[in-house]
Amino acid sequence: MDSQALKDCVDDLLQPFKNDQIDMVAGIDAMGFILGAAIASRLGKGFLAIRKAGHLCVETISQPYVDYSGREKIMELRTDTIRAGLRVLLVDQWIETGGTMQAAIKLVEKRGAVVVGVATICIEDSEGGRWVKEKYKSSDCVPNHLRDQFNNHFLETFKDFNKKLNERKNE
């Protein structure tokens, strides 16, 4: 990803929150760390990593969830960073089934903090994606004309990419 593309993505994701008070940005393990850190840096706010179980070496609270593949997992949050009333923007790469994001929301809210919103590259049109959009202010970077392709997990432009890649291999 080039620097302008990352800047544009961060700008797009922050657009709905431009008038909201955000105290902290929390990124979800692992791709949410990259995007979340970029957003936190842009806002001049602190960044918190919400991790899969076993990766934090401090006192944590945990939340079980089922991920997009149907596997049961546990997510953890440091207990010394979130306090009641803190306004948190949650960031991840993608919301497919919504299980991971729902676990992160529960962790933040268990500590008494407020989820200002959710920012991801894509929020799929799934039961979990709709749940997030109905309950929380949210943003993603998917243009409406491409949303069906994202929901189907295959962009039409990949066909051209794969065709060109195969042509190069045959040269």
C-alpha cells in the first residue's frame, strides 16, 4: 500500500467521526493494529491493542467469541488502560460474521468505556455486519458499486489480474 492510499483510507474511515470526541483508538488483533495505529497517529490519540488470548503479559479481562471460520477463540484486553467513560474508536480490517468485533465491543463496554464507533476496510452484509451497523456508528472504505463483490469475496478486477499473471508466466 502506498502512503497516499493509506492516507486516503484513514481519511475515509474517519469522515463519520470528524465531530465526535475520541479518547483512544483500539485495534483488533492483528490487521487492526496497522490501520488502528495509523488512525490513532492521525488523531493524536493513544492506541490500544485488543489481542487474542495468551499474548498480553499483564492483567487482562477476556471474552470468548466465534471467528469467521467458526472456531471458538478468546480475546483479551488490558485492565489498566480502559476506564469508565473513555470514548473508544474500534478498528479492524474486516467484519465478516461480526464475532470478533462483537467480542471487542463487549470487552470495552465491560470496562465502562463508550464505543464511539467502528471503522474497518469492509463491513460485509451479514447478520453480524448488520448488527454492528445498527447498533454503532460505523465506517468502511468499500464503494457501494463494489459492495456485492466484497460480500462474495471476489473482486471482478481479480479476473483481469489473474489473466495477466498467467499471460506473463506463459511468455
